[in-house]
Amino acid sequence: MKFLSWNCRGVGNPATVRELKQLLVANVPDIIFLCETKINSNGFHRIRSLCRMEGCLAMDSDGKSGGLALLWRDGINVSIQNYSKFHIDSLVRLEDDVVLRFTGFYGQSDPSSRLQAWNMLRRVHCSVNEGWIIGGDFNAILNDSEKEGGQRKPNVLMEEFSNILEELKLVDTNNREGDRLVKERLDRFVASENILKKLPYLASYIVRQSKSDHEAILLGHRFWFRYDTCWAEDQELKDILTSIWSKKEGTLLEKMKLTRDKLGPWQYNRFRKLKYKIKWLEKEISRLMDGRTNAWTQRLLKQARGRLGHLYDVEEKYWALRAQSQWLREGDRNTRYFHVRASRRRRKNTISSLKDEH
């Protein structure tokens, strides 16, 4: 599950809509929260359609300011709980039966409106029984290190924001960096401690774009790993494990944590790019076969075929494990079968709705 939050500073501009579509294509978020849309809610039907989002709740702007929208993809179970000009609160059910509350929040700079927004969060907190994630533009910072350039924020405002997070038992998940002359970490995700225990790999990232002075932020899973049988003969994996466990210093738990931290990115970079490596080798083999034949090209062709055969084996073992098919052991390339089997099993295990006697 991925959440994207963006203060878009007006989504009525076609260029901003194109930027939004590019953000969705590049990051594939499941739920999107937009603030400062600066358009009427009726205008969001077209934007929802252009972005190919299944669900949408939009709040009207107040003249040329404000305006909120929450959008979600097809297959995402979202139930709107309450909303105001400051927030949109929803109940989200994840695939692994984890239920959480997600609140898109738009903070205020005006003192009276800021107090109303904080009180609204307090009211939502009273009704939250699940894990809670809040994302959006809080229009507040926690300390001076979150701002570079410009005038300093009053200490009373920073203390107020810190007290709110402490009162609502929320933890900051964002780790924002930037390169602007004046930088304020106004946009962030915060989450309750119980949801971080259920989803320990959650982390937020900055997403660069060009149409707003607020960067978009993405909340998703950090790299993690679980053992696959296709790793067994991989020498690079053996070298990583040997380098970690051969060291005398470090406790057992520290080495286990280091193993997770090392193998997560390794698994991601190795297997996510597998299909691109296969396609490249297939094109390279075709190019060599269509070109002139000599001893050098024959050698390159043999090497490319050897690498391609190895990648085919790795790909098939990967999908065979995910398909959980025990009866099919050997044979020609069964990758397509395993891929379909794994996808169908996932769809079969999905509960889209429940019906009672009424």
C-alpha cells in the first residue's frame, strides 16, 4: 500500500494535471491526497477520469484558496468517515487484513483557523480504534533544523505542533531533504505507534516535481526481504552473507538486522530489473544473429545465450515459488504458467464484498 500527498497549489492548470499523472505513473500510489486544489469539487470528475482512479471525494475550494481531494485506485477498500475544509478522514482495509485510518490534513497559518484544525484532529483521534496515519501539509515545523533561510518560526508555534503530536501519540515518518534557498518541512506523514508495529517497513520519501513549491511525499514500504529458493546458487548473495556473519564483532540481533538491511536493497535491485535484463539480452542475441558472423561474434553470442539461460532459470524459480504449485516439477519454460497461477491465486484470495441475508 502506497500513499501520496501533494500540496499541488491549484490543479485547474492542464500542466499540473499532467504533472499529477506523471507522479502516479512513476510511483503507482494506491491512495492520493491533494490539498490546495483551488477548484470546485465538480471539476474533479474529469481529473479522476484522466488519472484513472476508481474512487474520489473532493471538497470545494474557498474562492482561490483551499480545496481538498482524496482519490484511490480500483480494488482499494476505502470508506470515508468524515471530512471538513481541513481534512478528509477514511477507513482503509489492506490486503493482509490490516485495517487503518488514513487522514489527509491541510494545516492553517491563521491562528484561529489553525486552532480549529488542531481541534478537528483531536475529534478524529477520539473515534480512531485502528492504526492511524495522517499525511498532508501541516503548515508547521517541529524545530529550526526543518527550516533554512527566511525568517525564523516563533518557538510557540513549534512547541504547539510538537505538543499536538505528543498528545495524539503520533510519530513522524518523514525524512525530508531539499535544495531550495528557503526550505520548510511543512509536508509530512505521521503515524500512530501501533500501526508502525504492524507495518514496520513503512517510510516516507520525497518525490520531486516542478509545478508546485511543495514537494510531493510518498509513504510506502522500505526495502525488505524474504528468502527465495532462486537465491540458493547466487554467489553475490553468499558473499554478502559471508561478509556479515564472518565478523567477530556484533551481537546476533545486530547481524540479523544488518542482513535484513543489506538483502532488502539487493533483492530489489536484482529481481526488479530481471525482466529488463532478459529483454536486453534477447535483443542483443537477435542483433548478433542478424549481423556478420565471425569468431568474435560467435563468442559474444555464446556468452549472451549463457547469461540468458541463467536468467530464465532464476525467473522461473521465482515465479514457481510465488505460484505455490507443488505438482509441476520439471519441463520447458513454465514461467508464464507460474505467473498466471500466482496472479490468479492472489485474486482468488481477495474478498471484494460481503453480503448478509438483507
